[in-house]
Amino acid sequence: MKARIDVKELRSVQREEFPLRLARLEKQYFELRVKHSTSQLDNSAQLRMLRREIARVLTVLSEKDKGIR
């Protein structure tokens, strides 16, 4: 799993790219949850990190929708 996404980088991304990023992150999160439930996940902290990545993307998307930044 790659390092966390920088918020400054996210804010420079075009609005059209957010659904693609979000779908990819949610798919990864689902896969990690399945691995965790079958005891195949070595590092359960990955779930937490990925949940936070999803939250970052949703936050920046909301900011763009509201015209905050």
C-alpha cells in the first residue's frame, strides 16, 4: 500500500477524477475487509489508513462542491 495522499495534491486534482479515486479506494477497502475477516490480513492498521484516505478524498470533494477552496 502506498503512502498517504497529500491534501495539497488532492486539491489540485480535477473534479472529474474524484469518483475514480473514490471507487478505487473503496474497492481496496472492501478487499482489505475481506482479507481481515478471513484472517489473511497481516497489518490491520491498513484498514484505518485506507478509511482515512477515503475521508480525505470525500472532504476535498465536499470543499470543491461548496467552493470553499
